[in-house]
Amino acid sequence: QLNPHFLFNALTTIGYLIQTAPERAVDTLLRLTTLLRAVLRPEGEFTTLGRELDVIDAYLAIERARFEDRLQVNVDIPRDCRDLQVPSLLIQPLVENAIKHGVAPNRTGGRVEISASLHGSGAGRRLIISVKDLTPASTRERRHWSRGVGLTSVERRLQGHFGRDGLLEIVTHAPGETLVRVTMPSPEAIASAALARSAP
């Protein structure tokens, strides 16, 4: 699902840029097209983490056009993680949630960090993806990290694909740091577990 408020804000931003910075308006419109294509015509249930990052990059470019210097983003995804299979549109709702409820209400903006890493080995190997909101806590809504529609959808999809091995955790630190962490089996772990189940 794509938040209708995001779409309205994106079109409003493009309308403003057409008058003030036509080249940026065209770039932002192309980014919106990329995002809509991913949402309306998904590849399937799974994609690679790298292609998921392309969608997130398009989303962030649109939000940067809107928030400009108020939005700071740091992405730390190692190359060895980018070819891994993940459920489609898994991370974008987490990033959208951080920006909507963390950065947007803050007059000075905030920072979002996106990272991924592999842990363990064999059947216990896990992929952990984190989205961290580092917006100052004094001006931020405290309730936004409850499991609303977006986070609930992500959690249900994780459980549908991976059962108890698919987890979504929300960790709030003080001051002003909230972490949403997604854990799922790596492709090697899924293959290893399947092999173990099929062994006599």
C-alpha cells in the first residue's frame, strides 16, 4: 500500500518545482514513476535487497525534494547482502513511517539510518535489516511506532513467509532514537533447513 498523503504531497512538491526548478521537477516525477511501478506492478512476492534499495532510493529522492536539508539519510548495506532475496516492498513502509512520524513533525528535521547485516551460519544464518529514526525526541510523537497498518502488514508478511523465524521488533531508546529491526532467515539458512528436513 502507498500512503495517499505521500502521493498528494509528492504531486504538490512536483507542482511547486515545475515553477521554481523544472529540471528537479522532471527528476522527481521520474522517481515517482519508478516508485508507482514498483507498487502497482510488483515483480512478485520476492525481490533482491538491491532492487528494494532502488525503490527506497526513488522514495527518498521524492521526500528530499519536499524536506530538502531537513531530511538526512544514511544507508549502510554491504554488497554481499544486495543480491539476497527479500519480500517485495518490505523496507519502504518502515522508512516511510520514520519520515512521516519522526522527521516531518520536527521543524529542524531529523535523520534516518538504514542498514543490513548477516549473522550466524548454516541453518541459523539470519539477515537483519534495521531502520533507525534519530529525530530529536523533544518534538516527536511518542506513539507512532505502535503497529499501525504499515508495520502490521510487514509483520504479517514476515510471519507468512518465515513463520516464527520472521520477526519485527520495535526498540525505543532515549533520547530520540527508535529502531525497527526486521529479522529473517538468509537464503542459505532456508536451503539448509529444507535439506535437513528432507534428509532420511
